[in-house]
Amino acid sequence: MRRASAVVAVAALAVVGLAACGSSSSNSTTAASAPASTSSNAAGGGGAKGGTSTVNVSTPSGGSLAYDQKTLSAKSGSVTVDFNNQQPLQHDVAIADSSGKVLGQTDLVSSGTANTTVQLQPGTYTFYCTVPGHREAGMQGTLTVK
Ligand SMILES: [Cu+2]
């Protein structure tokens, strides 16, 4: 499961790129990238505190109220959630800690992308869509931070 540090470098570059362009929510990028199958974390990167990692969250192109991912994992530190909503229906991604407190969330987007960056310590978090009814319908999952 663990990959070489090249993955870490790529993830770091991606985060830098995202940070550089801020959170421009007005663009309507369609299918910016193929959905990564699970996540882009690397557990063996040498335990630098304050590391950066990116997790990819996407929705299936049908109409089902779900994310493609049920579980995500990331390194502790700065974690960027890269959300690609392929549906015309609006969705977002919120990150909440074990007490249910929302630590960050993306903008609502339809047929587009959004991202947010949160500072996370090791632990288990929940990600979900804040649109009423969507979480209950299944738009949620678990984010594990190591
Ligand atoms: Cu939703």
C-alpha cells in the first residue's frame, strides 16, 4: 500500500499549485482529471509534521447521491480536499471531526470542481455533503489521518 516518496513530491506540488490559484469557484472545469481510485496519500513519507497531502473526492456521473469514495486517508498536517462533482446537482464536501464539528468545507458546485484545505491531526474524521438529505442518502465517508 505504501508508495515511494515520489508520490509525496507529486502531492506536494499539487497542493502548491492549488494554493497558488486560490479558491476560484467561478470556473466550470469539467472532468479536470480522471478520478483517482482511492487516495493520493503516502504513509511512508518520513514523519514530517505539518506535511501536506491531497485527497480526491468525486461523484459518479449518474444521479446517485453518493461519492465515489467511501474511505479516504491522508497525512496529518495540511490536507487539501479536491472535489470533482460530475453531476448537475449541487454538492459539496465538509470535513468534521469525531464530535461532529465541521472543520472545513468546499463550496457547493454543480458539474465542476472545488477544494478546501484543513489542518488535521491524526485521527478519524467524517466527510459528507451538507445539502439537506444528501448525507442521509449516503453521501458520506470516513477520512483517516495518520
Ligand atoms: Cu450532495
